[in-house]
Amino acid sequence: MTDAARLLDGPRGPKPTRRLSRRNIILYGTLSVMALYYALPLYVMVVTSLKGMPEIRMGNIFAPPVEITFEPWVKAWSEACTGINCDGLSRGFWNSVQILVPSVILSIAVASVNGYALSKWRFPGSEVFFTILMIGVFIPYQVMIYPIVILLRELGLYGSLWGLVLVHTIFGMPLLTLLFRNYFTSVPDELFKAARVDGAGFWGIYFRIMLPMALPILVVAMILQVTGIWNDFLFGVIYTKPEIYPMTVQLNNIVNSVQGVKEYNVNMAATLLTGLVPLTIYFISGKLFVRGIAAGAVKG
Amino acid sequence: MRTTDTPPALREDSSRPPNPLFRNLTAKLASLPMVLTALVVFVGCTGWTIVHSFTGSKLLPKLKWVGFDQYEKLWNTRRWLVSIENLALYGIFSLCFTLVIGFTLAALLDRKIRFEAAFRTIFLYPFALSFIVTGLVWQWILNPDLGIQSVVRSMGFTSFEFDPLYNASIVIYGLLIAGLWQGTGFVMVIMLAGLRGIDEDVWKAARVDGIPVWKTYVRVIIPMMRPVFITALVVITSGIIKVYDLVVAMTAGGPGIASEVPAKYVYDRMFSSQNLGQGFAASTMMLLAVVVVLIPWAYLEFGGKKHD
């Protein structure tokens, strides 16, 4: 049984001992029904991925497995086919890791320097560029994807891993820059001035004072970027080629492929595997995840 | 108030560089990625696409002007019209339901209940998942032969029908179920933050005056949370216009063209049917839609402040 499913049992039991009032029944009843809607897909994913195909064909999608088998997981990881390649999702996983690591590092590095420059080293026009960046958040990607293909081709990066890294850095920039700018603005100017008087320069202050202070926001930015980049589909499908497709693209190709018999258990194991990275981050980071997405929503 | 370009301590002793362009050169160089992104990508690429939407580009972008031909053709294409209709339907429903569900969940969680953290965790976890994962799970749950439909039928309701992914007239609601599952938790979090920001005295005053709880929400709390609602509105809307992955994973636009959306039209025209001009025109229309939504918001948000 999953954790999520076990948590569901809480409010429905006789626990609210003091008052089993009508108000409480409605309150906890509504919440439990809603919780069921949210928890159900995760439960179905887990349960389906542990059943054999005969059991799936015969039985109920919500029933727990009679006979637990891990074969679908093994198959999804190392044997599932996309086109002629039958080396499973593991390839997509490692591709995603290879895309993820440089993208997260580069995007956070660039954005933190931006935020630092925008808050402490403003130069004529810096706010204009920042405003453009903020407006850019709202431009649909579809408007920019084709010219970027041309740009990447000119740079010799189209279809390569680094091209995608660059794209993630560009499109992660507005939000992260905002995040870092707001954070660094709250650092007292006196501290900055004192460092200047002591002879520290742009980079000296950045590495020795600002970056060490920015640890909490760095973690938030990392959570934001890891989930965002891991979950990306559109950029992966446009800017890479089949050999280096990220996990989401490969997953879609495996599950929605038209040839062959549909193996729902393998499909669900593959889906769960792809969701595992962001889910792990979500369950571990808890409040920080919430802070990250809230920071993204509340514009400064 | 804020540090000027050069702190005074330095301005006096160093001989002023001849060109102000070189003042704080390091800071400017370090901002180069931002400047390039803003100018080349956000301004340049957007402008490039708009300009090229007035050309007859097919396989390759060409500056062969055709005026508004692409737009005319676009609005005479059935698939585009279906896409727009779907987006409008999906958008309106998604907006209403997300706001209502998001607010209701937040309000319920704010009633000082037990297990709040557990409920919050359950409501929000789908937001960590990608639209691809979301679409594939719901595709499986909504599978007519083995999913919900078959389970309900096996319970004795043999004529029960619920196959949104194979029924063109209700496929959009299938997408909606999945989309709401993924996104409402996020709006709930924004709403909950807004509710927590409301002064406890407001509640006390309402209680003293004997105003029922629901009435306090409708008359007092929701009007007070206007900025939160507007933020949620903008976040949801900009998300809706971009809807793409979910459709690809769940229905691939089908059955037929019943669940096509504009973002998918753009992608298909640009990258699979080699009709760049159509793709550019369609994406420019998407941009226009965003502008139409955002300008009133920007006016309310930033224009309104001046009157205060």
C-alpha cells in the first residue's frame, strides 16, 4: 500500500472524538473525497505496475494485485521498445540526467549573477532588460521555438545536448532571475558597501559574500529547475534527436506507440519511473517545494 | 535608497574612465547573457516570427510577402477552428473549476483541521508530475475496456458509459479531468497563502456580528483576496494557452481532430507538415491571445496603483 493511500484513512476514522458534528462530517467528508480523486492515479499506477497482464485483462483496475510481480518494472527499465530500439527507459533516464545536471547548474549560475547585478550593480538600462525578461515569461513558447532552431543551427548546437541545455537556461532565466534579484535586494547595502571599501570587486563580492548567503534560495531554485527540466517535453522533442531524447519524450513514445500488444503494466511502471524523480524531490523537500512554486507565482 | 552605479568611495580616487560605457564593465559583461536573452530571444525571435507570419514560407523561412494570406487560410482551416473552440472550452472550464476547487480546498484546509499537512501533500503532489505522466495515467484510468467504465459495468450498471477519450463530443472533459488533477493543488497553495495572510481580527469581527461562515467568505474574505485571485487567474490562463503535452500524451489530438489545441497545430505545421508560414501565423495568434488577456491585467495591476 502506498503512503498516500494510508494517509487517506486518517480523517475518516473515529478520530475526531470530541465532536462528530455535522460540520466536521461535511468538512472531513469533502476533503476525503477530494483526496481520493488526487490519490487514486498514484495508487492505480503502483497497483497496475505490479500485476501481470492476465490479471489486468481479467480484473479490476482498482483491485490490489493478487500476485505481485516486479517484471513490468524490469521490462520498462531495460527492455521496452521505442521504434527499433529495445533498450528500455534506462536510456531516457540517463539522457535526462545528462541534460538535467548542466542545465540546472548553468541556469542557476547565470540567473544568480543576473539577480546580483540587477540588485547591486544596476547600470543604465538594466531595468529595461529585466522588464523584457519578465514580459517574456508570458510569451507562448510556440512564438519563439522556430527562430531558436535557426539560432542553434547557426551555433552548431541543434540536435545536441548542449543546445537543449542552452534552451533550458534561456527559458529558466526570467523566473530564476526574479527569485535571485528579490533575494539579493534584501541583503543590506551596508554589507555591500563595506566590501567595496575593502577593495572587493564584482566577482569577489559575488563569490565571497552573496553566494554563501544565498543558500536557501539556491535550494529553492534547484527544486524548481530540477522538476521543471525533468518534466519538460516540448523542448526535448524539438531540440534533440532520438538518441538523446529525454525520459518524458521516450516514455510518451513507448506508451503511445501503435505497434505491438499494449502492455499496460509495463506502461504504468514506465510512467511511474519517469515520475519518480520529481515525486522524490517533492516528498523530500516538502515546504521548500511549496516555497519555490509560490515564489514563481507571486511576482515581485 | 539604493547603491548608485559606483560607490562614492571609489569614484573619488580613481581617475574617471573616458567612456561611461566602460564604467562597471564587469557587471555589464556579467549581465550579457541576460541582455542577449532579452534582446535576441524574447524580442528578436518573437519579432522574427511575427514578421515571417506574413510570408509564404513553406519548408524553409523565406521573405516572400503574402500579406494576411496565412491568417486568412488559418481561419478557414477546420482544424484550427476546432483547436480554438477546444481551447476556449477547456480554458473556461479549467479556469472556473480550478478557482472554485482551489479556493474550496484552501478554505477547508484553513478551518483548523487535523491532518492538514497530509491533505496538502496529497492535493499538491500531482503538480510535481509532468503533463506526460498525468496524461498517460488518466489515459489508463479512462480506458473504456479496462478502466472506470468497465469497473462500474462489472458492478452491475451494464449500460454505464464513460469513454471520454474515444468519444469526440466529450473528449475535452477527459482532458479537463486530468488537467484539473494536475494543476488545482497549485492554486490551492496560492489561495491558502492568501487566506493565511488575512488578519484573524476579520474573523473575530464577523463572529461577533453573527455573520455565518459562508457569508463571511463570500462577502468579506473573497473581496479581500482579490490580488490573490488575480495572480491565480494570470497563472492559470498563461498555462492554459500553452496546453500541449497533456493532449499529446492523452489523445494525440484524437479521436480524429476532436481534441486538437492551438499549440499542437503550431508544432505540427512547423515540424511535421513543413508549412512554416501557417505555424508562424498560428503562433502569432497565440501571442495575440496572451496580449488580449494580459493588457487588462497589467492595467489593473500597475495602472491602478497610480490612483492610490
